Amino acid sequence: MPSEIKEIRTADINHRKQYEQFVLKDGNPTVSKLIHLWNYWNKEFFDNSFKAPPIILLAEPSRPSVLGDYSVIGAYGNRAQIRIRPSLMSGKHPHMLPGEEYKKGRFLFVADVALHETIHLWQDEVMNDLEPAYHGHGTLFRDKCNEIGEKLGLSPVRTCKKRGKDAELPSCSHFPHNVRPADYYQGAYVRERDEPRPLRGRLERLLKDFSQDQVVRELRSMGVVRTRHVYGGQEGAKATPLLKHEWFVETFESACLARGINPDLTLSPSLADSLDTWLDEKLTRGSYFGAKFYAHEKESSVSEKLSEIVAQWEFVEISVFGQKMEVPAIPDLGFLVLHREQIFSWISEQRMRKTEAIMDRLQLGGQC
């Protein structure tokens, strides 16, 4: 706890409340939605510690390399100001994709910038410690990130200094963006030095320079084919083949047993091979932050989605070539592996709908 909570002048509090009222009634729609979210965060993540929202602006931060910033004193003497780079919302930022189809994803990204800066506001006004020795991203900031992250189902982060037992964790300097699931921003965010970048975004950029026919011809000339490893000595075997990613089947079994279902865990060699190949690809996609590589998906996040799929199996709906598939009455490992892309996309959509439901409850359904 802080040794002394910072006193805030009544004039500052009243000014911020007046700003809130203006924005909610007549202000920029994006900032209005952020104010709604901020009030939700104040209740859910900060125990209603704040006396009034900060001044939130879509304006250029102090440095060109940052996405947003928090200032104790604002541009015209007001107290507590958050600036968010406007090109993030417009899609003109080099790491964001433009277009109406990415609008919601861009807002989710901008909202995470606002959440990050709100933690700095909490350091300042509630804890009275901006941790200057850590450039704002020390143990106090880290612990608050992890407290919020636990509620959001996100992986833990470390301080900005890479040392000790937590050295390999992502830095809280980039929270929560660096621990969000790969599909959270709906393809709108393209990280610097991503390998591979979101496929749709890369194709859109490629098609600015080349026609569709040129791209198709080049792919044909390259003879792009998919090859798979064949498990040695398993041709014609009836037993379930050994898996590299046995944890997937173990998670499936545990989730089934939790529902009182004793599942059939038999997989053909070809399905086992395809599952291992799919998981290898899924777990090796990622992003670089500096020289450090962080995977978009981890075993823990895939396992969490898999458990949710089993728990909601009766509600799974998928289509193949436009035809709705008949899903087995009880969780079926073979069916799941065969239709893994569609089923995992389905659970990602369910998660996104939960996020949208929260926004709807907060009356965030307007235009960004």
C-alpha cells in the first residue's frame, strides 16, 4: 500500500467529471466508448479507487516510438491525461490494417493502450509511485498487470528489466498486447518483424503491388505443396500412434472425464500425424520484441480452448464448403482432429462474442 495517497484538487476532479459528461454526450465516439470502458475497469480492476476519469485524447504521444502515454499534468494544466496515437484507430499506423472489416479489432487494440496507461494513472494517483527507476514498469506495475491479467485469462509478465527467475517472461512494458491471444485483435494488428504475419494482412499488402493472377502463377511455379512426416513402422497399425503432443489428447480426456464421459482416444496414424503437424505450426507462429521471440499460442492457451470446446460440445456448429456438419452427440476426438480448424475458429468466435456482450452491456455499440 502507498505511504501517502496523492491529494487531488477539487477543481481537477470537477474538471475531469465535466470532461466525462461532455465526451459521453457530444464527444468523439471512440473516446466516448473508452470512457465507458474506463468506468468498467475502475470497478472491476481498481476497486473504484479513482475519483474521476482522466482526460483521454486521441492525440500524438510525446515520443514517436510509443503508442500512448500518461502525463501527470496535461497540455493545458489539467491533471491526469492519457494520449493515444490516433493513427491506431484510423488504420494509418504501419502496424494496423485499414478498412471497415478491421475497425472492431483496431478499437480492441486502442482500448488495450488505454488500459495500459490507466495502470500508470493508478500508480500515480492511488499508489503515489510512478517507479521512475523502471521507467514506470517496475514491480508495482507488473503486479497490477498480473492481477488484471489473471482476471482476463492472460499469461504473467515481468518487470521491464530482464533478470531473475522471471527473465523469460514477456515484459509488462507491452502489457496487455504481448499476452493477448493471436486472434484477439481480429487480424487488425500486424506486429513489427512478425513471422509469419497474419495471412490476410500480408496478402492484402502483397496485392497492392501484384495482381491476383501474378500471385497465383508464382505459387504454381514454386510448386507449393504440403508434406507430412510419416510415423515409422505405423503403416497398417491399429493401435493409437505415439504423439509428439500427447498433452492435447490428455487435455481432451481430462475435459471429457470432468463431464462424466469416458472418451475413445483412438486416432489413425494419418490423423495423429496431421494433429502433430498442425500443433507444430500453431505453436511456432509468433512475434519478436527486440531479439526475443514470443509465440502467439502456447500449450496452455490451446489446452484452455480445447477444454472449453469439450465443455460446450453440444453447441458446436461448423460448416464445410457451405454445408452444416452434423456433430457427434458426445465429444469425439477423431471428429475434433479432422475438423480442428473450424472447431477452434468456432470457440474463438464464442470468446469474441463474450467480449462484445460486455461492450453491449456498457452501451458501447455505437460507431468508433
